[in-house]
Amino acid sequence: MVAVRRNLLRTRLSLAAYQHLRTAARTAATWEGIQRADALKVLKAAADGYADQRQDRRSPLPTAHRG
């Protein structure tokens, strides 16, 4: 079940997917090890990508036209 939840987190990045992985890994007694660290890396990479994407979408500030 942990592998299924881990794959789900990687394909559908969401808080719910993270929470489901955490629950499954805790049940399997594997959360405090590599599972948690890997899940946090996935979320951080997604957050960094989201921030970069948002930055790219911003249009430059209009400059004052003096004429």
C-alpha cells in the first residue's frame, strides 16, 4: 500500500496524497525513515516548480510613459 500511495503522491501532488502516504507508511512503520524524507522532497520540488511557474507568468510592471 505504501508504494501505491508514494506513486500517487508523485503523479497527483496534493496535500491529500501526502496525508494518505503518511498514514500508509505509519501503519507499515516506515514513515520516520526514508519515506518521510522522500515525500518531503517531492513536495518541496513541486512547491519550487509552482513558485517558478508563478514567477514566469507575471508580466513586467508597466513603465510610465512620458511623452
